Amino acid sequence: MSFSIEIPWLFLFIACFAGYFQTVTGFGLGMIVLGLAGGFGIVPLTSAVVVVSLMTMVNCAFALPGRLQHVYWPAVAATLLGLVPTIIVGVLLLNYLSDSASSIVHVLLGMVIVYGGVALLLKPRIQEEVARPASFTVFGGLSGFLGGLFEIAGPPLIYHYYRQPLNANYIRHTLLLLFAVSSGVRTLFVVGQGQMNMEILLLTAWAFPVVVAGTFLGRNYPPPLSAQTLRRLVFILLILIGVSLIASGLLD
């Protein structure tokens, strides 16, 4: 894989924006980078997924220190019980489809991004009591599969956690921790399969400083928008990305 001078800069801009957005909202880095950079051919999709895993870990490493007291620990173990094993299933499926059915990969990615956009806009009904551990395991399993497939572990966990009668600050930091673990497990599995190459490491090296910059900006300079306005703007962006990917996959 070779890059023209324009490709790294465009990729870096996307990575910076995604890092900012993830820090402000608690999720979204994977959907933005994969949808724009991987889905539209700026970089190969399988490489972009690995880079997103590493970027997510960097984002969380800068967003979480000093804030672990805001993590809702009682639900973490139950979530990871479902999350970790299904990550491997998702990685293996992506490897298979990338070799045999790339158009299906684009359609699936578009569908996941559209689902993520819709889930972002909808406001879950808050339950009266915190759900049982088994439910966190089930939703962790769904998120692990999507995380292994596209490094988009967010939508199922976001939906489930925001239904809980918990402080929003606790939910956001718990999600950041879970996404960091998900990305770490996926990265270790990819390394174990020998899929980590110099091209991916080069992309990641370019991405690290801009993700850090985006994280810093998001942590210290959040947008002067209401939460509902921000959700609507991002919904429109994700729907446009997702529908474009679905259309391109179906027309291939």
C-alpha cells in the first residue's frame, strides 16, 4: 500500500475530528474513521479497523486518567464476560468477508453506521432499577461482535447503559473504559494472527498525535451546543455516511 501526499493529511483530519467527537460524546471514533477513511477507500478497510483499535486506546488513555472513580464498576465484569469472546468472532468474520465479499463488507458497515446514528438520536427510556448482570453480558456480546467486526462496539452498549438509572458522567466514563478494553483485546488478537504490518504502524504513528490533539480539545473545549442539537447533527452525518456506503456496496 502506498500513499500520495493528500491521503495522509485527509486521514489525519478525519482522525482528529473523530478523537474530538469521541471525547465529547463517549463514542463515535470508529464510525467516523471507518465510514470516511475506510469505507470510501482513503485507506484499506481492514487496515483502518486496526488503526481505529489503536486510536481508541490512545483516546481513552488520555480521557480516563484521574476519572476512574466515575466508572460504574459493578457492571463492568458482567459486560466484559460477553464482550471479550465475541470480539474474536467478529475479527474472523471480517477477515473472511474481506477476502471473498468486499461489497458485503461495505453494506454491513453502512448498516452498522446507520444503526449507530439512529441509536444516537433515540432517547432510551430509563429503567427504575439497574438491570441484572446477565443483560449486561448479552449487550456486551453484541457490542463485542461489532467491535471485532468493525471496531464499532458502541451502539448496543450505549443503548443499554443509557437506560440505566445512573449519572450520565458515570455512564460516559464506563463506556470509555469498556471501549478501551475492547480495542485492546482486538489488537492483541490481530497481533497474534500476524496481521500487524508496517503500513498499519505507519498509519497509526501519523494518527497518534492528532487523536491526542482532538482528545485534548474535546476534553477542554466542548462545543457550545446542547446535547440534543449535537445528537441531531451527528445523526445526520452518520446517516449520510451509512447510506452512501450501502449504496456503493450494492452498486459494486
